[in-house]
Amino acid sequence: MRQSLFDEIIDRRGSGSIKWELTEKLYGGSDVLPMWVADMDFPAPGPLIRALTERVEHPVYGYTEADGLTVKAVLGRMRRLYGWNLAKEDLIFTPGVVPAMAVALRACTEPGDGVLVMPPVYPPFFSLVREEGRRIVESPLLCDEEGRWEIDFVDLEEKARDAKILLLCSPHNPVGRVWSRSELESLVQLASRHELTLISDEIHGEIVYPENEHIPLAGLNEEARQRTISCIAASKTFNVAGLATSVTIIEDPALRRAFKKSLGAITGHPNLFGLCALRAAFTDCDEWLGELIEYLDANRRLTAEFFAAECPGVRANLPEATFLSWLDCRETGMNDSELARFFARQAKVGLNPGVSFGTGGSGFMRLNFAAPRTLLEEGLGRIKEAFNRG
């Protein structure tokens, strides 16, 4: 196998990395291998690094806004990847997807209003709703015997009567689903019947494997455009989460005005270096991204095959998107506390407990496989040894 640029092991200790520097505190040992936070242990693309370096050399770092080239980069990428034709007015540059979702909640609901979530799902979906004083209305996903997760549309229809907003994770974290066109169309039809606003977190939209296709929710049809607030970023795809920059796409003028009013009360100008990285990522890094998807594809298959062969009590899904494996550990017989202790203290790997993703997460663990293959193999080897020791 040829050497890949993603094979290089980069020492992230001392760099302020949450993933590496909080592991000892959270998992109880400096010898625990971090495989939890959803960022990648890979270098950002060369063209992106060069663009940042060039901007750093300009000695003034004052207030900034997205320039015409950045806007053009976003519009061009959405059109090229998805056939999604947007106007520059539809784009709002925001300091990250989670903050943008908080702004959207404030803009579209009042305290006490119901917000639909479909767990197990990214934990901020719960914390944002609670912190904004809104009510969580759960419609859990269904998991079939093959480990595939589906939307429970019968339950969702009932729960939608008690909500103003539906939060969608697309592609889904942690179960790795890429929602099909028919599933998305059904969501839009349901939203229309119940007059729901749709907030779609599409941060993993470009980490999609070849047999699947990410479809932006708002790009489906006119009804979707009128109801959807879409949140995208370069952060997961190009490993620049620390630059805290995202794009919120709102095509409906009234919805956009409400969002901007709420945004202005919370935050100011976008991040100078984040905008620079976003522009470079969306214009000059396709070759890097192609190699990344190929490398992650091999890592996801390695992970699934490893658990099938070496750990009969654990079933790893083969995610359709993201760089996160959702491990079904229910057959091990361990409860959630025992699972957390087993992986952290016996296997010496730091994973995310499934219970942190809400209803349906009990008995699961989330593993981040976006690492050089030797590091991934080391982590999997530790897990195998721990199971062998019993």
C-alpha cells in the first residue's frame, strides 16, 4: 500500500487540543489513546495552510466580513456539489454551527416552545434547547436487527403536534446515516402539515462515502426552502474546527430577517482566519478531500471488520457518512458505567459513551477513526487485548 499523507503521526500535545489534552482528566490516565472528540488527527490541506500563512503575514487583524471571493466560493461549491442555486443574500457567516443553531432557536421560538429532536443524536441538540429555555420533544430513531437506524415517522407525526421546530442532523451523528431523498421529502411534508421550522445541521455533509449522496434539505423543493435554516462549515471536512466559522443558509426573507436580528444581539463580526480557511477549502482543496475520503473509507472498513472478527460481543456499524463508528456493545452484558470503565481503564482508549447521545444510546460507544492507520490499529489492538484478558 502506498504511503499516504494521512499516515503521518502528528504530536498534538501542547497544541491546546481538547481531544488530546483533556483525555487524562476525563478518562483517568495519560496513557489513554483519545478516540472521542470529532476532529481528525490529520493536517489541514496544504492550500488552506498556505492561504492562512499569507494572511498572517499581513500585519493587521481588524474587524472583518466575508468578501466577494468568499461568498463566491460558497455559492459556487453549493451549485457544483448539489445543483443548489443560491443568492449571496441567502448566506450569513456565523461563528460555528452550534452557535448558529442557538441563534435559530431564539429567532424562531419562544421560551417553553417544543423542539423536536431524534435521538440518539449529537449532545448539543439537547443542551441548546435546555439552555434557551425551550422544551425537548423526543422522537427516537428506530434501530432494526441489522443495526440500521431509521426515522420513526409514525411517532414523529404525533410528536410534531407539540413542537415549533425540528432539529435535523444530516448526515447523522452518531449513527452515520445519510438520509435518502424520500426520507427528507417526508420530513418536509410533515413540517408543512404542522407548520414547523426545520434547522438542519449539515456539518458532515462532505464526509460521505461513495455509495451514498448527501442531499441538502433546503435544496429539495420550494416548501423546503421556505422552512429550512441550513448550517454548513468547512470544519469537519477540512479539520479546521478551531477556527470557529460556519455559514448559515436561509432562503426565506422573513426567516432570514428574524435570524439576523437574533444574531446581532449575540455576536459580532466573523472570524478573520476562519473566513480565509473557508475560502481556500471551498476553492483549492478538492484533491486533498478526495484522498481523505479514500483514506477514511479504508479506516471505516478496517474498524467494522476488526470488531466482526475480533470482538464478537461488539458490532460496529459501517457508517454511510462521518468519521465516527457507532459501536453496539449490548451483547457484552456490561451496563453503561461498566462499558465506560472497560474502554477507558482496561483498554486504555477514550471513546464517547452512547448514553451522552440520549435515548437509544444506552449500550453503545462512539469511536472516532479519523487517525493515521497505525494509531487506529493501536487503539483497536488495545480493545482486543482488553477483551482477551476478560
